[in-house]
Amino acid sequence: MRCAWLIILSTATLGCGDRLATVTGHVTLDGEPLAGGPELRGIVQFNPAGGSGVTATAYLDAEGKYRLATGSQDGIMPGPYEVAISATRIIYGQPGEAASGRSVTPRRYANAKDSGFTADVAPGRNTFDFALQSDAD
């Protein structure tokens, strides 16, 4: 009986992390890196094509690079995805006032169905770069 519980616990702790693919890339807007940071919040989302599965997300770094994660795990399950990308410039108010934001990316890129970006994630390491154009709306 102890042996059976050890097998069950071992399998449960392994989860799907060993099957996740690594996805990294670079995002540009009009040929320049879409640089994230304290003043600009950029997000990349991979939504499973067909609607079933888990969405993976990443924030853009100061060089416009990203690395996807699914929940708290680094990586994403292999398969076809539709991609959404958005970036918002943070506008800070006076002390005590709430911050607001202004979108710097065209609206269509924020919707995975309308963005025109797809990715077929294979097992192992993957790189997907995305070039956005400000006149895309």
C-alpha cells in the first residue's frame, strides 16, 4: 500500500512541467523594440487555437523580449496558438491619485482572433518574434 501511495505522489508532483515547451521572442513596433518597464506595460498572450486549453502570458522586458509562462510554471504546452499583444503607457497622476494608461499598440493586436499572429509551438525550445505596425487599425 505504501508503494502505491509513493507512485501516486511522485506522479502528482511531476505534473506537466516536464512536457512544457520553452517559448521566447522579441516584439517590435514600427521596427523598434516594444520595451516594457515601469512606464510601459507590454503583455504577450498565447491562447490555444480552438479555445480549449490554458493561456500562457509574458511581460515584455526593457528590450522588447518575452518568455512565456503558464501560471507559475515556465513554458507552454506544445500545440497551435493565436497570439495577442498589447502595451499600455502608464500615466502617473499626482501623489494620492490613481494612475491611468494609454494604449500604444493598435487595438487589433490585443485580440488573438484579430491580431493575425499565430504560433505552432513544438516540443523543446521555440522562438517567435512579432513585428507590429502602428497603422494596423
